[in-house]
Amino acid sequence: MNLIDKIFNAGIAGCGGAGFPTHVKYKAQVEHFIINAAECEPLLRTDRYVMCNFAREIISACEIIRDHLGAKDCIIALKSAYKEEIASLEVAILSLGSKVRLHTMDSFYPAGDEQVIVHEVTGRVVPAAGIPLDVGCVVSNVATVLAVNDALNDKPFTHKFLTMTGEVGEPTVLHVPLGTSFSDCLEKAGGANIDDCFVICGGPMMGKPLTKEEAAKTVVTKTTSGYIILPRESRLPSVHTTPIQHTINRAKSACIQCTYCTQLCPRHMLGHPIEPHKIMRKLACGSIESLAQDPEAVNALLCCECGVCELFACPMQLLPRKVNTLVKAELAKNGVRYPKSDKEYLPDQNREYRKIPSKRAANRAGTGKYYDYKIKTCKEFTPDTVCIPLKQHIGVPAEAVVKAGDKVSCGQLIGACPEGKLGANIHSSVDGIVKSVSDVVVINIK
């Protein structure tokens, strides 16, 4: 069985956030295979734990993936501040006689953005609306590479590493079965230190906001990178709960056209024609619907929603990202897509001086208090029940191949990717009995 088949059978989807099926991504021949180990978001410590404790497995898998892709080199890109992680990887590289090399970067946000990391490593700029493959690169998250190593040993993707941090009793990394509830994860992290809390699923800059009630209904999936517990009165809850109409009214009345949102936009600094301040200016003279008819509004589709504009750049604390998101949704409704071209994009000559230090990004987001937490422990546990979604990836949902009452074992296929469709297989993450099957497979532990 070849690498692609093993990855497909294991149901691996990218662990970095998007969840693109890895077996599809690796159907390519490229010059550079880049491993994203920069842990883009402040506060998250998952990738750092993986590198410290599974360096040999990562390097071993890198060699195999590089050869499969026909890449001339394989580079792990990470921050120079990751001293222990670098040391672990260097020991593994030396002991295996590997040609994998490390590329160290400053601690800036968003260093782990896929297009940013391609430029940092190769000097090339991914074209607007393009992908790394357009410039001869494939990029994979370091935890995805670890999952590939498991697949090479015929172990399906059933468990996830994630960070629990913020206002919790014991900030920690967890390693849990897919489908584990947020509530169980929170309990293993010592519970919340506060009663009235707000939850971010992911990192502070790009994570999904959840109320305490919404979080209680969520489960760990293949793309879950962590949970941050925050006081209700902190900045992020305020940003995320601002009503849409209020966001629009403020954009119309208070934008001072300072252009900071554009000057500090990571994609603009790579030479892409996205200019958030212009979108804000045009909104002042119309509506989201009318703006979507403007020829320049198509540039909003280039927004990667990193949050720099609204959480760091804007002196008026307006929400350009949210406005861009609204415009993108309206454009999508109208069937508008960004027109790709062969144009060469050149980065802004001031880019090196406009990189945002990660700690400052955390401070501006109101989460600086948790930035320096030392998280080196990992807790593993198996809950009484798991609720495993049949869609944890980009593409179509898997189709259930089990029914209520079936006995299943950890690693058993419970959802199959439809033939010829973009998707990923889903496996049971525990030994147990299927309680129910819908778009979620609920399994009670034996």
C-alpha cells in the first residue's frame, strides 16, 4: 500500500485549522516540502509539545513524505524562541542521518499563516487567491506529519492533541479521543477559575467564539487546536459579540482612514491588492449589498481573517475583519470568485519592519496575561461517551457504515469517504457500543 492510500485509509485531515484532506494535498510533485511548526496563534502550545516529545517520529515521516512529493528539500519552519523544540529536532535529525533542515523565524504574528511561511522559507509569494502549490510548495502542519507517521504504521487518526489554557485550574496539553466533549476537557484542566466565562475554540486571534452554553455542546474534532477560557468582561468577548448592524454603523461613522489596517495586513504586505481601509471607506457611502457590486470589493476575498486589522491595527477599535467577512459572504452569495492571474507579486519593502511581535498581538487581544504560561504537561484520558461528527474536514461528510447497537473498537471505520468525493474517513476513537447515528456517531464506552 502506498503513502496516499495509507493516509486516505487513516482519515487524515490537516491539523492546522482548515482540515483539508491530506491524501489530496499530497497528490503533487513539488520543489519544497515545508512543515509549519510556527504555532501561529499566541497561547497555543500543542505543536511545541509534539515537537519536544515526538521529534524522531516527525523527522522519519518527513523523509518519506519528501521522497513521495519529489521535493528537493524538506524544511521545518519554527520560531527561534523554541529552544527546546529546536534541540529535540536537531537530535532526531542527527540520529537518523536526515537531510531535513530547520528554518528559524522571529516570534511574529501570523508567522504560521501558510502564505507567510512560504515567503519566509523560500522568498516566493503565493499569488493572490492562490495556494502554495502555485509556487512549487506543499505545506503541512507538524501535528499532521505526526499523524502521517501513525498512518505509516497503520494507525488511523483517532486522537487529538490540544491546548487548554486561560482561566483554568491547570493549563495543559490534552491528548484525547476525537468526539470528547469540551466539558470533559475543561474538567481535566482543573475546571474554570471563573463562573461567567467566554470560550475561544482555537487561538485568540482567529479562534471561534463560544458562549459557555455553546461550548458545552462542542466536541474535539480533527481540527481542534485548543480552548481558551476568558473572563466575560475581557476584550475578545466584546469584539465577537458586537451586533452586525452596530459594526456597520461604527464603520460608517468612526473610520478615520488612517490606513493602519492596510499597512499591517499580512497579505497586503506580501503584495496582494487587499486594502481594508478602502472597503471601510466605500461602506460609508452604501451598504454591504451595494458594496458587493463594486469592482474593488472583490479584493475582500483575499482576506485571510487573521484579525490583525481589528485586534491590533485599528486605533478606533473598529472591526474591518468582520466587515470583510460580510462582504465575502455577499460576494459568495452572488457567485463571485477572485480572478487568479499569472501576475508576479512583490512584497512591501517595509514588510520586515511591520511584523507584529506575538506577545504584543496577545496583549492587544486582551490575552497577554496567559502568554508566558509554561505548558509542558500532557494529560490523556478516555471519557464515558464520545460524539464523533461525520464531517471534520473540508469537503463532503463521511457516510456512516455503522448503526445503533453495533460494537466498535478504537480505529474501526465508522464513516467512509464517498467514492470520488473530496472528504476523509472517520474512525471510532474508543472501544464501545454505538448509541445513535445521525450526522454524529455517538458511542458509549464499554
